[in-house]
Amino acid sequence: MRVVLKIVKKALPSVSMYFVIFFGMTIAMSFLTGKDQEKMYQATELTIYVEDKEASVLSKTLTEYLAQENEVETEYDKELLSDLLFSGLVDYVVYFEEGFEENFLAGKKGGIERQSTKPNMAFVDQKIELFFQYVRGELAMGKSLEDACASVLKNTENHAETEVLSGRQSMSTRPGYFFFTFLAYILPCILIMVLGPVMYSFYRKDIKMRTDCGMVSVRKQNTEVVKGIVLVAVVFWALFMGLGAIIYHRDFTPAEYLLGTLNSFAFLLFSVTISVLLGVLLPSTEALNGASNVLGLGMSFLCGVFVPAYLLPDYVNKIGEFLPAGWYMKNVILLNEENAATAHFTEFLTNCGVVTAFAVAVFFVFLVVVKRKKVA
């Protein structure tokens, strides 16, 4: 076991960087989120003054179009209009002059003037130009101006509301969400970098030949290595769980945090088995460092760690179901819905079981690889 701890000690400086990254990301994301962030988003209503000297079909339709999302006034005192613009009580002014509709049908500009004292009103200009494009499109289909204007109004009356999704379809805003989420990235990375070199050192051909010729039996050697690996893995995991409980104890009930701990332990088993497998398979410690990044980042992007699963394409989510991090993240989402983990306890345990099954499968692959190495 002493040899195991000495090898682990050499990896600690590089591993400490991952600790800093993990808690830095977690705390930063915690500050950026809050339970009060779920809200509806809608366009800000503007006050628009319209003066229509022509009173044509086109000018009236454009006025109605602007009134769909804004407050349109037509009865202000013209002498006070400049003061209202300056004071901000009126945001935008539209003047329709005679010949406006005729110029439009002839493809000419003119007959409309726009005025605003605010620098951010360009989107109103764009909205008006978009209206003109809509009408031209309807006219190009052979409709009369009246029918074209009516069609544009009808099509623009239906607005899609934008909102932050809630429940299982959205990223929870609990700060503790990010703690359990980023564990799916950090645990494999750290353990591959720590435990991988241990297995690499013990299974190097020259070292293995010397240890087999020593006074210590192979069984005792394996027992000491296993004890060292278990000790290191449990210490790292307990450190994460302890710090998480200190920082995020307010975000979860004791039952929820215990379930989160169980979920992370199942993922720890997978992280340990994949670490020892790669330690035996890969030819150098440099390859282990590269593998930790490829595996950690690859599973994180495919399983909804860095990007929520509901924002990913369906085929990516399907791929995530063949990876243990995908099943781990299903439980993380349950944890961050209030009372969902306890209400769906059977589902939660099933997901933990699938992650554990991945760990068992990788362990059997490890045994096969070790046996073949002995034969060779």
C-alpha cells in the first residue's frame, strides 16, 4: 500500500488543478443562478405617436401592426410632441404623408417619415421594413392590397411566448445542481490521473517480473494494491462529498443529499474501474493524462453535463444512454426537482443500478485484460 500512496503522491500537484477548476466552476455557476430566475420574456412596450394624413389601407394596417406590441397614440398635441420626445414620454413618431400608398405600390420610397430621440429604436425601423416585406410577399402571390394587408395582420397576431422551461426539461437553478453535475466530469478525470499510474507501474513488464520473483506472494501484492486503490478513491470521494455538504447543505434536504451521495458513489465505482483498466491498457502516463481529458470531456458533452440534455439533438441523447454519465445525469435532474428524487425513488435506484452495471462490466473487461497480460 505504501508504494501505491507514493505513486499517488506524485500525481497530486496536477490533480490539485482539477480541484480548483471543479470548485471554481461550481461556485461561479452558483452565483449566476438563482431560484427567482424563472420568468417570462417579452418585448418592451413602446409609446408610438402616429400622424396619418393619408388614411389609406396601407397606412391604417401599418398602424394596427405597430399597435400589436406597442401603445399607439394619435391624439397628442403637436406643439407638445417635441417635448414629449425629449422627455421620453413618446419613444417613436411615424408620419404618413399623402402619396404613401401610391409610392409603395410603385416600388418607391417616400410618403413616410420616422423620428425618435432614442438611439436604440433601430429595431422599430426593422419591424416596419419587415411589414413592407410581408405585404410585398402577399402581393407577389396575386392578392389585392386589402387582402394582402389583412393576411399580414392575421399572421402577425399570433406570437410565440418565450420562457425558461421548468421541471425535467430544464436545467435546475439550484446552485447545488452544478456540484453534482460537474462531478460527472471531475471524478473520472482525477481518478484516471491518480489510479491509472498505479496500475501502469505495477503492470509494467519489467516491474511485474521483479515483483513476482520477490518474497511477497502475488495474492498479497494484489490485496495491498486493491486496498490502496480503495483507500485513495474513497478519500477523494469523501472529500468531495464533505465539501459539497458544507457549501450546498441549504440546497437539498438530508434525504436528497444522501441520494445524491449514493448516485455519486455508483459513478465512483465506474470511475475506479475505468481508471484501473486504462492504467493496464495504455502504454504511458502521458497517454493516461490524454485519456482522462478525452473520456471526461467526451462524456460530459454527450451526456448533458456542460449543455443540458433538452438542448441537445435527439441522436446525442441516444448516444448518452450508452454511457454511464447519461444515467448518472438522469438522477441529478431528479435531485434538482423538489421532492422528485424521493417521489421517483424506484427510478432513481434503477438509474444507480445501470451505472453500477457499467462499472461491473468494465471490471470484467479489466480481469480479461490482466489475464491476457499474464499469459503473454
